[in-house]
Amino acid sequence: MNSNIFVIIISSAIFYGTPLFYAALGGILTERSGVLNLGVEGTMLIGGVSGAWACLHIGGSAWFTVTMSILVGALAGGLVSTLLAFLCITLKTNQTVAGLAITIFAGAVGLSSYFANIWKVAKTPVPRPIRTMDVFGLADTPVLGPILFRQTSLTYVSWLLAIVATVYLFRTRVGLQLRAVGESPQTADAMGISVIRYRYIHTILGGALAGIGGVFYSLAIVPTWVDGMTKGAGWIAIALVIFGFWRPSLTLLGAYLFGALQSLSSTLKARGVDISGDILDALPFIMTIVVLVLVSSRFAHRRLGAPAALGVPYEREER
Amino acid sequence: MSQSAVRMTGIVKRFPGVVANDGVDLEIRAGEVHALLGENGAGKSTLSNILTGLYRPDEGTVEVDGEQRVFSSPRDALEAGIGMVHQHFRLVATFTVAENVVLGESGGSLFMNQDEVATRVRELSDRYGLAVDPSARIWQLSVGEQQRVEILKVLYRGAKVLILDEPTAVLTPIEARSLFATLRAMADEGRSVIFISHKLGEVMSVSDRVTVLRGGRTVGTVNTSETSTRGLASMMVGRSVEFERVVRDNPADTSVTVLRVDEISANDDRGRASLHDISLTVGKGEIVGVAGVAGNGQRELAEVISGMRASTSGRISVGDELVKSGKARSAIARGIAHVPEDRLHTGLAASHSVEDNLALKNYRTSTISKFRLLKRRAIREQATALVERYDVKTPNTTTPVRLLSGGNVQKVLLAREFSALPKVLIAASPTRGLDVGAIEAVRERLVAAANEGVGVLLISEDLDEIMSLADRILVMYEGRILDDVPAEGADRERIGLTMGGSNVQEVAK
Ligand SMILES: Nc1ncnc2c1ncn2[C@@H]1O[C@H](COP(=O)(O)OP(=O)(O)OP(=O)(O)O)[C@@H](O)[C@H]1O
Ligand SMILES: [Mg+2]
């Protein structure tokens, strides 16, 4: 019984951690290029509502509908972050302000709810949710089954992405140049690397991943669109980037830790454990604040490996 | 008749408040070493940045191999075969040497093969005598070593036209000579080298032709063989300048020791022992010169004395008060002033204004603050006076320091450190990158400080500077002091050999 509850906590930690990881991985790519995206929360919501819309309107096989919904969510997230990129990279506005503006504009009481209204997706269960799979028929294996073999397709893809992103960042030339852009855009520019292009691409890519995170909420977790349903997951993702030292592998672990905290109350309650749900629900956010406070001293930031030019617009003729 | 590789005509570049280039003409031939001379702020770096596509000129044209070109980015310039070693290094501090070298290289495989790159970097460094460990990270290297990486980067890209913005500022005479051999070899291969320097002797010995800039305009281009150091200096500043061994009107009083360093050992950034039982003393009003090739522990020594680096053993005292190891505040309180090697990062807050930087050290004193609040007016007055006294060229005192030219940045730092009325002054390469006029001013300041009884530890890779200023010369090699001789009548040859690690005893015998 006791070992059983741990298996459930771990397997649901992975489930709930998956959208956090997508958004945080997007954050890693964006921040590695030197752009700070505080618009993740809003971007996730736009991705989520667009994914729900696609799921309701695109027919065909279950696989096709779900894949298309994910792609539509990614596209929507990418579009939102294109706006952020334009503000931060081309217009060189303050990145904190631009990110907050995106979250407010696109977020819970903004564009995402408006879309939900006109598209009539609110409170309508999506016809083809993302379900957990039974991989190799091993899902019922004791202990490891629920943890490793009964997850969603997006979870398995995210494991692949964690590996690909790690190789990309630390083993390929393009990844090296990306990190150079985030560390010292002056150097990158002098070496003939297009700082603008790298920043645009990775900001948009980051937004697309946040959008997929949003789709996970509207297609897997609930699976119905509810206004403001990410409930701050975007902020947790931003903390996770720091928590994971801008590294995909550590961020993946961090995402599962936060996923565990998020799922704890429902898991425990379902098992009849008597504990105040409010406190448990607040746990991830308390952790987020603690993490952010702990690591936000500038010293820690440098030591933890924050890209040196993070948040600084690049101006070629500036010294 | 050699053909012109680069021709720049009527280049104008304006920045807010300054015209950095005001109709500059420059013609570079294939296969020549062409020196670019000019005072601090004359517009040399700006002109080179235009040629490398970093800045766009407001007016004027650039021709490469007889064809007019408009560079919209450094990539265009690199593809046209123009590469540059920047005065303010362009390196990613957290990357390895090899990673910095391959940055931006087009083509090549998807994955980076660290070993292969390291091998190629090592080949290049062997060939050009630019010793550096390809797997070391940039932040662990001394400024001199970082400079080598910058040069390697350009060589690796196989540029046809190489611009070196004050490359020898961080090299010893011996290293500089081997660099010159490299430059000459490259010119003989048909490449062109644009060489920016303030050191007239170097310009005379390495260049074929010289173009002199003053106040953003071309004064003229001359064949090196038809001019002299004196001629160049007067072209540059419009008057003649000379350096000789300084005669002190208030000689050192070595019976009073102001700084005592006792068997200090310390580690470098990589945690390897870099100082081994260093002991030295500086007397009242004495200037002690520390000569040595960059990267032999000079930076660590300066940092340990000024409290920026903790020692692993040993003691440092000013008068008879101990300085706490690794506590900059304690060093300042004891009266130690420090002019660090890397001015823009360690010495100054680059994006803050000139006046704020000048107030950084005495912001706790009553003249410029009251009840812990700063008196803006007093700060501005202090800054205006210092800018005037130290002849800092800046649009005004609220200009961010990073916008100043290299030489003027140094003047701001010196003004601040000298005005703190220290007992001991640690100066690391204080005249590096300054023009002749400014060097004269800085040297006068150092001597004036010594005359007032300040003990000066002058760490410099410029042997001429040490020979002309110091009372006593220490030679550092691999974290040890190998030699300690009076400067009066010192043997240049012997010091040079010791800097290269030759055994003193052998030389002495
Ligand atoms: N990006 C910039 N923004 C504003 N002003 C600038 C900029 N770059 C250069 N300047 C100004 O243009 C003038 C010329 O500067 P430049 O760096 O070209 O001089 P320099 O000849 O290289 O001097 P030094 O020998 O001190 O390096 C200076 O007054 C400098 O303050
Ligand atoms: Mg310059």
C-alpha cells in the first residue's frame, strides 16, 4: 500500500511535470540566446486554447487530430512569442516589461479567454484527449509500469527532446553559437554570427514549446478548456529554468519535482489522506518563490551559469 | 607597383556628441604592414570598426581589391577577407579557447569535435608562437593570453587583411618581437596588416608605411623609412615629446617600509598555485617595478595585495597594520589603491557615468555624502575638477565610461585612485594603451605620488616604462621573484633573460 502511493505520486509527477518541462525547455532556448521571456504564462494559455479549438474542429483519426492540435498549439505559441521577439529584439524594449505585457495581454482575463468565447471551446470536453498509453503492454508491470510505460505520447517525446536539446546546446556548432549569442553578443557579432537571427529563432521556438505545454493542459490534464487553466504554470517554468541551471536534464528533474508538488493534493485526497488541500496547492508556488529568492542574487546568477547577456538588448554601435 | 588591397575614402562617422571620423582617407597595399597612429580618441578604433563591418559609416566609401563594398555586418567583412583583433577583447569568457576560435566558422560538421579543433589551434599557436592551452577557459587567462586567443581567431579564419588594434599593449618586448615576425611573414605571403599602436618604436621597426590620425582626420601617410620616432610623435600631437629616466626631486626613503609582503602564496582562478612564497617590500616614496611576461602571477599578486584574492599563506601589512586576506575593504582602509589590469571590468562600472565612477571610492566621505545620501552637486564638481586635471576627453561628466576611448577610460580610473590619497599604490600596466601625451601625464602622476611619499608597486610588461620610472626592479617568473636589482644602471639584457626564466645565478656569474 505504501509503496503503491509512491508509485502513484511518481507517475503523476511525471504526468503533471510534462507541460512544465515543455515550457521550461522553451525558456532555456530563449534565455540561452539572451532573451528573457516573462510571457510564458500567456503564451501557454494561447497555445492551450488554440489546441482545444483545433481538437474540436479537425477531424480524422485520433492520432491525426491530436497531432494537429499539438501543432496548432505550437504555432499559436510561436506567433505570440514572435510578437515578444519583435518588441525585445527589434524595438529593444525592456524585456521584463514586454514579457509581463504579453502575459497580461494574452493571459487569463485577456486574449485566451476571448478566443475561448468566440470559438466556443470553453467547458466543452475535447473529443480526442491526449491519453496515457500502454507501451509494449508493460503498463501493468508493478512499480515501473505506471512510471515508465503508462505515460502520454507528449511525455515520451519530451524525453527525446531533453536529449536532443542537450546535444544541440552542448555538442553542436549551432548550439555553441547560440550560447555565444547569449553570453557575449558583441563577440558573436564580430565572428559573423547573426545575433538578431539567433535570438528571433530561439524566442519563437521557445514560444512554440510553451504552446505545447499549454495544449497538454487543455487536452491531457483536464481535458477541457477552462479559462486561466494553467494557473501559474508559466511562472513555475521560468523558475525551473534557473532551478535547472539552464540545462535540459536538470530542468527535467525539476519539472517532475514541481509536478509532484502539484499533484500531491489530488493524489493524497483521492487516497483518503486528510490534509489541507490549500496548503498543498500553494506548495509549488511557495517553492517557486523560494527558488527565485535563493538564486536571484546576482552572485548566484553568475555562478549558476545564467547567460551573461540575458535581458540585455544588443546594439551593435554601442560600447 | 603594389596594388591597393583596401581603400577608404572620405569616411565620416558621428556618434552622439562626437565626430569620431571626420573625412578619413586610408589606403592599404597588398603585402604591407601599415601602421595607424593617433592620440587617444583620434578615431583609430572607429575607423577599423567601419572596415570590419561593425559600424556603418555616415559618409565615405570602402573599396576592397579595387571593388567598392558596403559591409552590413562583420560576416560580410570576414567573407571579403577582413579580420580584426579588437582593442576591447571580443571573447566569450565562459568558453574554452578552442570554442572561441571556431565561433562563427561557416561550413564544418554539425558537431564540434573538441579534440580536432584543439589540434588545429595548437598547430596555429605553434606556428605563430602564440602559446595558449586550447582547453583553458577564457576567464582563467591573463589579459596577455587572451590577446593571443584574439590573434589566433583571426589567423584561424585565414583573413587577407588583418587589423590589430593595439595588439602589443599586452605583450613583452620579446613576445612583441615574435609577433612582428609573424606579421612580417604574413605580409610576405601577400596579406595586408593594419597595425594600431601608440608605441612609436614598434611602429618604426615593424611597419612599411604609417598613417597618422588626429582629431578624426588624416594628418598624412608617410613611408616609415623616410621618417623617425620624433617625426611621428610631432605629427601625432603637433609637438615633440621625449622620454628619459625620470629624475626625482624627493628620493625614496627606504628606511621606512610602507608595504610589506611576507611569504605570500596564492592560487589562480583554476585553483593552481600561482604565487610561491613571494616576499617584497616597498619603501616610503619608493617605486618598485615588477617586470615579467604576462601570466606569470602578476595579476594574482596585484589582486592579493589589494584584497581581491585570498592568499593561501603569508602576510601583508601596510606600515604595521595587517591587511586581511581577501578583504578589499580592509585593503582600502589601510590605504592601498589599485589600478587593475582589466580596467573596464574590474576597475570601473562601465555603463555608469564618469562622475559616478569618480565618486565610487570616496562616496562614504562627508564631502560628497551627507546622512548616507549623495550630494549630486558635489559629485559633479569633483568630477569636473578631476576631468580637467587629468585631461579626460569626454563630452561631459554624465557620459557612460564605456563610451570613452581606451585611453580616456584609463585616465578616469587613475584620477579616482590617485585622488583617494593612498599610502600604497598598486598599478598594473597603468599606461597600456595610452598615447604619448597621456603616458607622459600618467608617469608624472606616478612620480608625483612617490614624491609625496606613496609607495608605488608598478607592475608592467613594458620594460622601458619600468626602467625609466622604478627605483628598484623585481623580475617575476612563474609565480616567483627571480631577481631584485636597483634600477639605476640595471642591465636590460639580464632582466630580459630573467623574464624568460633564465637562472639568475647563472646570469650573474
Ligand atoms: N560607440 C560609440 N558611441 C559613442 N561614442 C563613441 C563610440 N565609439 C567611439 N566613440 C567616440 O569617438 C571618438 C573616437 O574613439 P576611438 O575609440 O575610435 O578612438 P581611438 O583612436 O581608438 O582611441 P584610443 O587610442 O584611446 O583607443 C572618441 O571620442 C570616443 O569617445
Ligand atoms: Mg582605440
